[in-house]
Amino acid sequence: MSPKAIVVFSGGVDSTTCIAIAQSQGYECIALSFNYSQRHVIEVEVAKKVAAHFGVEHRVFTLPSGQFGGSALTDKNIAVPQYSGSKDIPVTYVPARNTMFLAIALGLAEVSKAHHIFLGINTIDYSHYPDCRPEYLEAFQNLANLATKAGVEGEKFTIHAPLIHLTKAEIIKLGTKLGVDYGMTFSCYEPDENARACGQCDSCTFRKKGFEEAGVEDPTVYY
Amino acid sequence: MSPKAIVVFSGGVDSTTCIAIAQSQGYECIALSFNYSQRHVIEVEVAKKVAAHFGVEHRVFTLPSGQFGGSALTDKNIAVPQYSGSKDIPVTYVPARNTMFLAIALGLAEVSKAHHIFLGINTIDYSHYPDCRPEYLEAFQNLANLATKAGVEGEKFTIHAPLIHLTKAEIIKLGTKLGVDYGMTFSCYEPDENARACGQCDSCTFRKKGFEEAGVEDPTVYY
């Protein structure tokens, strides 16, 4: 029987590549997406289609983070900035987002008898979002094994971040090799009403540069 | 200005005592309750009244744990057992519950500029729920300071569990000294439709024994 894995899944380049990697390693995946009051629901719609394409179970849960705001991604009063190359933690940082995602993923994992959780974070975010660093992941894995019945009874949880040391270009090359159709994926923080990407936000900037550096044609439709 | 604290709050004996303790230590409290698809909503109604009694802000968030079940507290197909004195992790264990609670509390704390989180766990639960142990809390505090902008920028989070080494009787004695009216609080896992307690579940059993041992009259109404 294939081992089960929960893949935290937004329908973007990174988490889609994560599903392809987990499948190639023999995991039976459950893709887990969140409504966390992000600015647009396109993300969840795209995630649904991509999960169906991979033939994996897809769960969508709602988080209350929009009720406390504090980020350009969850509070419409805070503008999404254009890419600036700054090394500060940006206003698109969502307080405790990955901790909320992983906490729910852990609950679902334990109930589903999955002992693996995949998270598509990578080093490009390293100096920006604190909850994308290797030491953060290690701390969460330690917590997961103290927090749960499964962990205490010896069925250890492993948090996988197979992209953590890859650049966006390396991720795109790897995914392309695994057959990922990036035309299905979606990354923009501020799309227009036709789900076209802005090409200007941090997320678009990293994605665009990734395709360029990978020498892979960028399938993204920009407005 | 008083330091701010988030108090994870169910309206039961322990978390109500936690608010009294935090207030007595000079914290401005925000009480945080969850709809996590527990069997009855009385808990949240009681929490609302008790928070108002203490004059603290009360936030109620909904968690998706009912959508994955796996516990007698969130899945009506699993019966709530009567107290048996077993040292096994009981079926009332909710997978990753405290991790989900603390993750949301952490997000709210960071947005609210609160650097203290109070959790009313205690040693009575020690050998039962894995996410009520001191080493679990320590792991979460470590995670919190790696996960957040505030933590990385040096405004450390502290997770307080002032009841962790107290018995239920000691908690009730302490709260009584601080003026807590336990007649307002509610603990039962399986109340009747008039919000009367069963007196038989683990939670009722520990509560009842606590009042007895503390020599404080039990104000609970049982059916």
C-alpha cells in the first residue's frame, strides 16, 4: 500500500511541483487548500482543477485569518506592493499562515493515517517569510511528534519541503521533467477579473524570472 | 500600558481561571474561543457570558476540524465514554486540537501586538492528551518565535500555562481566591438540552472531584 501524504496546495508553481514530486516518490496524495480570506478565490478554483488533473483527493478548508487581517493578502485596506527586491519581511506576510496551514494539515494527516506532509516552500522566500525557513520546518516537525497520539505512539510525522533549496528556475525545470503543465497553475497576488496575472507583484516577478532562467516558455497570461 | 495577552478560552474551569490569573498579573486579555465542531455549542455561549463578566474582548473563530472528525468530541458517530481512569489517550482526543488553537492564537496575537498567550492546560490531562504536556508547550513557543515577523524581529512570544502543575482542586482554590464564580463555567462533554452536565464523562469527573478535594461547594447543575 502506498504511504499517504498531505500536500499543502495552492495551485501555484511550487505546490503543484510538490504533488508531482510526491507522486513520483510513490505517495498517495491528499491535496489540502485553504480559504484564508486571500484577496481572490481564483487560487482555490485553480487548485481544484489541478488536483483533479493529478487525480488526487482535494480538501478545502476555511481559516478565520481574514477576521484578524494584518496582511496585504487578507486585508483589502493594505495594498499589494510591486516587486522591490527588498530583504525586509513584506506586507504580504500573513501572520502565522504556515503554522495555521500545518496545524490543520497535521490534524487531517492524523485522522487520514498519513504520516507525511509536503509543503512547497523554497529558499527564494528565505529572507522574506520567517515561516519558510528550514529551522521553522524542523521546529514544526518536532512539535508534530509531541502534539499527536500518532507521534507519541511512535508513528512519526515527517514534514517534507523538497523545494526548499531550489531556485524557482530549478523548480520549473524539475517539474517540467516530471510532466507538470504550468499553464494550469496560478501565482499572482493581484489578478484581474479574467484571472490574468499582473506580472508586477513579488509572486509574478519570481515566477516570470523562473521561467526565463529555466529556459522554459512562460505559459502565464498577463494583463 | 498593560501588556496584552490572548487567552485560549472555552468557558470551563481551567481557562476561566486563566483569565483571572492573567488579569491579576496585569495583562489586558483577549479571550479566544473556537467553534471546532464540538458536540454542543453551549461551550461558546457560556464563554461569551463569562468573557463579558470579566470585561474582556471575546473573539470566536471557526475551525474546520469537524470536517475531518476523528474524535468523540467532533464526530457524532463516536460515543463519549464515561470516566474509566484509563491512562490511554482517550477517544475524546481531538487530533492536533491545541496546535490548531495555538496557531490561530499566534496569528491573532501577532496582529494584536500581544506577545503572551495563555493556555489553561494542566497536569491532570498529562498522561492523556499529548498536546497538554510541558514539552509540547515548549516546542510551540520555540516554533512561535521562528514562525513570526515579531519573533524574528526580537519581540518574543511567551506561552503561559499557569495551571500546568496544579491539580483541579488547586486550580479551583486559586480561582476562588481570585473571585472566580465557577457557577458561570461549563465543562461537560455531553450536556442535556437544558445545558445541565452529565456528571459521568472525564471532564465532569475531574471537575466534580476538584470541587470535593478543594472543599468548595460544587455549583454545577447535573441531570
